[in-house]
Amino acid sequence: MAWTNTRNDIIRRALRICGVIAVNQTPTALQYSTAADALNSIIEDLHNEGYRGSQIEKTSIACVDGTASYATGTDTMQVTMAYLNDGTSDLPPLTMITEEDYYGGIDDKTDEGEPEVIYIEDKEDPTVYLYPVPDSASYTLNYIRIKKVDSIDNSAESIDLEKSWWEAMTYRLAENLCDEYSVSENKTKRIFSKADNLIKKAKKKDFYIKRGNEVSLGAYSNY
């Protein structure tokens, strides 16, 4: 399940958890700035540990006449579904096939026509392969991808993030802000404990997604 929020939504909630601001209060510019730096440090630490978080978005690539393969971007963890637009309307979702089907089941991968199937490499930053090969530059490849969450610098940018990561990052940020705002020892312990539990759950979710074992398209059917 994905939640759409902004960087400042995380910051406001983290400050409320710490008791720094009330529910109806808005953080100061300095509070936003300090918390934003801390949040990006948290994201960088997670990256260094090998965890990326996960953001879901729709992306499009213009097809090239006679070209079968397309890079999905260095921040792509997984492609979960894909469909074409022929310049007039959206076409039915492409059928996903395995590596074995693509390399062992298609005799002539240069055949051109309207693409019907897609092979997606089973790795991060995957390249996708269309078959038949597009016979026109009028096609646009649209796909839903799970992407890595990098630093969040735009305060108002809407970000679709798995709920587990929103909760984990919010409480980890609150944990980081406890010393900054002299939060009481008892409250700090409760925040630290919840942050650790949420991070463990989010990391487990991230582990499954990176291996392609758990993908739910229900929340993204509006794409």
C-alpha cells in the first residue's frame, strides 16, 4: 500500500511525535531546514546499508522504430507492469515473459510489428525488451516501476512511498530530533523503540520487493 505525502509531511509529524509542535502548529523555517538535513542523512545511511526504500511511479519512454531494448533508469528497482500507447489510445497491458521465454522461445527477435510481450531483466536498473520490435516511433512505452528513494530536497513534491517506509522514516527522524529538542528520557525511549521496530519491518518489506516476491498493483490501477 502506498501513501502520497511530501517531505514536509514527514517533518511535521516527526516534530509532533517529539512534542516540539502541536497538531495545529506549523514548523518554523529553521525547524524544517534542520529536520530536512536529518532526513536526508537517514536516507543516505539506509542506502549505505543496502536498503533503498521504495517509491512507486508511472514512467514513459518514447519507442524507437526498430529498437527492442529500453533502459528503465539507474534508480529503478523493479518494473511491475507495462503497456503501450500507439499515439491515439492506450493498448492492453503487455504480457510479461521470462528470460527463458524471450531467449529460448522467440526464434527471430528482430521481427517488427505492434509489441505484444515484454521481457524485463530480473535485476535492479533493468533493461526491458519488446517483442515484436516496434515498427513505428508513434508508440510510447508506459510502465509502473518501484524506484529507489534518494534524497528528498523538494519540500512540496508529492511522493508515493510504501506506508512501511513513511512510518519508519518518520519515527527515525523523530529519533534523530530527540537530542536537538531535549525530549524527555521516557518519551525518547518510546520513540527509539518504535523507530527500531518500524525500520526492521520496512527493511524486510524492501528485501522482498528487491527480489520480486511481493508486488501489489491494486493501489496503482489508476495509472
